[in-house]
Amino acid sequence: MINRRDFFKYFLLLGAGAAAAPLVKVFTPPHILPAKGSFSLWQIPLSQTPVQGNSYIFCTKTGKVVVMDGGVQREAGYLRGFLGLLGNEVEAWFISHPHLDHIGAFNEILKKPDGLTIKAVYHSELLPEFYKRVEPEHQNLTVEFYRNLKKSGISVTDVTEPGVSIEIDGTTFKILDVKDESVTVNAYNNSSMVIRVEDAVRSVVFLADAGIEQGNRLLHGPFSSELNCDFLQMAHHGQKGVSLDFYRTIRFGACLWPTPQWLWNNDAGKGYNTGPWETIIVRNLMNELGIKKHFISWQGLSRIV
Ligand SMILES: [Fe+2]
């Protein structure tokens, strides 16, 4: 685990953006070097804001960088700095859905790449009929994000069917589910792109913000056996995501929580478990299931593997 002071020390040492690129190959600190024989994975901390950002970074065994979602707007600098340390080149960027806590920072980077090269983006694009009909408060950001994506010149793949696999350097990124615009309950979240990442050594499943409806779709879909994994990203930041039965049905070894401290403790300002969120219920279930390994984003930058 890198603490914030160490991270910013290296960040300042190397500088951000284009200027960092040529230095990274020489000065990359040893603890962010890729793991031997498999991919490395980091969970980005909630470093700039207490909002529930969601962002993960992979480094493949030969150093190719892949990003999963892009945090909230104010995390753009942190994300940019981290990617600068890894060489300022992203092989592929997967976007689960266009809510501000998943695309905010990425959208800022699209507007001002500052020397960061992004080779490809994969997402499941929502149609205007959908985003004009549901969650109108998110329409402006969705429209702006799609416009920035088109203007960027980056190769963009709109994944419209599950089952698509993208192979990068011996690691497979398989799309287990995509948008379903017929679902009107919790509509954006239930249109998350759900992704399984796997190589010969380990597997990770990213549920993004999947709700109960998408969880059921996954459990009864053609890829249900591929939900079993070593590391599971907890749906919707660890509460009011997929059902408790979803977690009881699949098998997994450790939890990734993209969760701020107040949400982790269900604390709306009056203390532990006094808020309206369901995080403690999910945490208790993980205890019942015997899951002992937890990576929680409010505790700092986690190197998962
Ligand atoms: Fe979210």
C-alpha cells in the first residue's frame, strides 16, 4: 500500500503530465512496478473528495496500463499523476456507466489530456431516448461526456452485447453484461458494464453500480459461472447494489470497496450506523460468508495484487 505522502512525494518528484513520461522509465518507484507473471491492480483512494469515486488501474505483466472507470471530477489530478508514473499511456479505458462518480475525472482528462495518450475506450453507450427519459439530472453530463469522447479522436468501442472479450498482454477483459435500457428502476446503475478480468493466475469481477435487477440478470444469464472470482468489486460502493442473495450465490475470496468512510460506517453525521445506507448489512454478510480480506478506498491507495 502506498500512503498519500509517498504518492505525492513521487508525484512531485516526477511532475505530472507530459513532462513525467520520459522520467518514469528511469525513476519508477519499485513498489509500483508490475507484478511478475501476472497483472497488478490498484484501487484509487478517495484522495480529493469524500464523494464515492470509483476507479481502478491495472498494469499488465509487461507494463501495459488499463483503467476501469474514472472517479469524480476533482480526482482528475491524482489519476493523471498516477498514470504519469506508469508511463502516460493507457492501452484501454473501460467505462461502466456515465454517472459523475465513474466518469468525472475521466471527462476532465478527455478535455485536457496533458500528454496522456489513451489508445482505446470501451463502454456501453446510452441512447438519447433513454437518458432524456430517465434521471434527467444526469443528462447534461452524459451528453457532454459523449461529446468529449467523440471529439477526442480516441478509438471508442460501443459494446452492445455481453460476451465480448478483449485480450491485452495475456489478461482477458470479458464483458459479462451491458446496458439494458428497458429497466426503468435505478436505470443508469442497472445499465452498468460488468467486467471480468482474468489471467492464468487470478480473477477480478467489477460489478460497478449494478442494482438488484442487473444482479438477477447476471445470475440467470449465460455467464453466471464467471461471476465466481478471487476479488469482487462490491456493487454500488457496497450498499443498495445487487441483492444479498447475489453475494450468497457466487463465490469470491476478497472484497474491493470503492467506499468513503461515512458510507463504510453508515454515518450521516450522527455516528456509526445511524444513516440510511445499507453498508453495515453488507459488511455483516461478508463476515457471515467468512470473507476476511477487504480493500477499502477511504483507507488509502490499495495495491490489490
Ligand atoms: Fe457509483
